[in-house]
Amino acid sequence: MTLTVRTFARYKTLLGFERLDLPCPGTLNELLADPRFAALPKDALLAVNQGFVDRGAVLKDGDEVALMPPVSGG
């Protein structure tokens, strides 16, 4: 059971990867507890299968998690 984590914009450099395949933990919070995500800011936008979620979201085999910086407009 695995899932894919994708990073966007400045998070690619901040976390050091664009795509990472990992074993599927129970929740997004458990995934983000992995030391590879220690530098992820608390205000990061989080999505699972292209839908925004909170950190308590349940993850399933084959899910795609996206980590994106907050968007601001002008």
C-alpha cells in the first residue's frame, strides 16, 4: 500500500523532492510527522486526490497528496 506525495512551487526546493512514493499511513497528520516534512510550514495548502483537506484526513492506498504554498493575489 503506497501513496504519492507531490510538492509545488517553492516546496520542491524546501523539501528537496517533487514526487515521493511512500507507504500509506493512516492519516495525513501521520504522514506529515515523517522527518522529511519537518520544514513544511504550518500554513501549507494540503490536498488529497485534488481536493483540499485538513491534516486529519484519512489516507488510502493509491492516494495522491499535494503540498502547496498559500496563494496570494494582488
